[in-house]
Amino acid sequence: MAGVAVIGAGSWGTAVAALLARKTPTRLWARSPALAELITRDHASPDYLPGLDLPEALSATADLAEAVRDADIVLVAVPSHGFRAVIEDLAPHIAAGSTIVILTKGIEVGSNRRMSEIVSEVLPGTPAGMLTGPNLAREVAEGQPAASVIALEDEDQAVRVQEALHSSTYRVYSSSDVIGCEVAGAAKNVIAIAAGMSDGLGFGENTRAALITRGLTELARVGTALGGQPLTFGGLAGVGDLVATCTSARSRNRTLGFALGSGQSLAEALAGTHMVAEGVRTAGPLVELARSHGLEIPIVAQVAAIVAGTSSPREALADLMSRPARREWDVDLLRDLLS
């Protein structure tokens, strides 16, 4: 392996770069030259992973071309709203035969494209996959036991990435279901906002459990319609990531939802963090994707309405609870799961 590059020095990008640097030469790209210098010189990222020491073998740069020089695996961990621009800037510097691994969990506003679709548009012929699972950045960086899935259509490429990341504290499984993993990763952020709002409104475990379970159905409903494999949504990329994101105090999407449920406006909730809550931007595009396939995703739709300013957490809950009674399982989805 020639080397590995991680593009994006937020909490998750830095945590993954730290994992990789313990096994293989790794460069981390930071948009801020000051942050790049701090990571390289002091082996620390106080704004994103405060109090944690980063591997001395990890170097950082604010130069994209330098970051990906000699790298045959490039992991991209920038927010979805800046993803296309970064891939376009990277394009002239990506070596032939490189593999792109997406760490971003979102849908592009306007085009409703998944991140792998953007890579295919900008870098046709370059393999692109997804690393996902119940991976809260700080816990992974601290070396707490965790597991994830690397999804790439080509099994040999998946194994290469799997070997680079797999360690005694980070167990990596492989999958060929890029679509299912991307949809699950994007949609769970929206459901986590709903779960946080429920907590902020003062409701308990019953309500949260109902939101998580019905949210999982919405993940699977959209994901299978787009071509994802049903079993993906019962694994680490689906239910695993959903549970972690909906229940952890470290989840930025749940935290934002909690602020909304507690009475803050969206602007106030966003101002309270320097982290990106992808569910805010993803809710609307997911609803549009679902409607284009004739599907209803009521929880995601209510979050989209709240983000758009046309509903409130209490109104959303009332609307969800007043929906007509129905069968628990979609017949078509159940057929897919059992086939």
C-alpha cells in the first residue's frame, strides 16, 4: 500500500486518520493551515477531539495535492454541502487506480444525489464506497471497542480498506451494498433529530423506542426502493448506527433535536455548535427521493417540515400520532426481507 489520505479534519475524519496512522503512512487534509500545523506539531486537535493525543505518525496539511500524493486510498470526511466542491478540487490529483472511501453521511441538496453518485459524476471510473456504522468519533479515537462496515462493489477493494482499518479496537466488516449503506447513514441522522426532539419535549424511552423502530422502517423503505439490500438495514449500517445516533449525548443530530424540542429555534440550535448536523440538510432531499418513488416517510417528513419552519416539534408529534392505524410491516418490504 502506497499510503492513505483522509480529507477533512473534523472529529470523524481525524478519528479515522488516527486509526489509520497506527498501521500505515497517513496524511490528513485540514481546510485551516493553522489546524494542520497544530495536528502535525502537537499531535492534538483541541477543537474536535479535546484532550486526546494523536499518533506521531499522523501528519496534516492544508494542501490537497500534497495530502493525496502517493495515496491509493482516499477517505473523504467533509460535510455534504461541500462534498462536490472538494471532489472537484481533488480530481486533478487523484492517482489512477485509487479508491475513494466516503465518510460523509448525507444527500446533496438540489440534486438529491448520494455522495458516491457525485464521485461517479466528477471522477468517472474511480471506485467509491462507504465506511459507516455506530461510530461516535470520540469513542473510536479513545480506543473503545467499535465496529463498522466498509461497502464497496469490488470485494478486493473492500478487503484492502478493511485491512487498513481493522485493529484490536476497531472491527471492520465488508459489504457490497454501497447504496443501502449510504441511504442508512444519511437517513439515520434525520431520525436522530426526531429522537432528540422527543427527549427535549420530556418524553421517555417508550417514545424514543417507537421513533427508532419506525425510523428504521423508513430507512429500509427508501433504501430498498433505491436498490439497497434489505439485510443492510438490520446490520451495523442500519439499526446499529441508528441506535447509537438516536441515543447518545455525543450525537450532534440528537443534540440538535434536543435543543429544538426544548424550545430553541433552529438558528439558536445551530449556533450552539461548531459541528455539522447533517440531518438538517438531508431531511428535505430524502422526502423528495421518497416521493419520487411513491413512498411515505412520515417521521423524516415531519423533521423536514420543522427544519423548513412550517411545523414545530409538538405539532409534528401530534400529526404522527393522528395518522390512521395500519399494518406494522409493508407487504413489499417484508417480501424483500424474506426473499
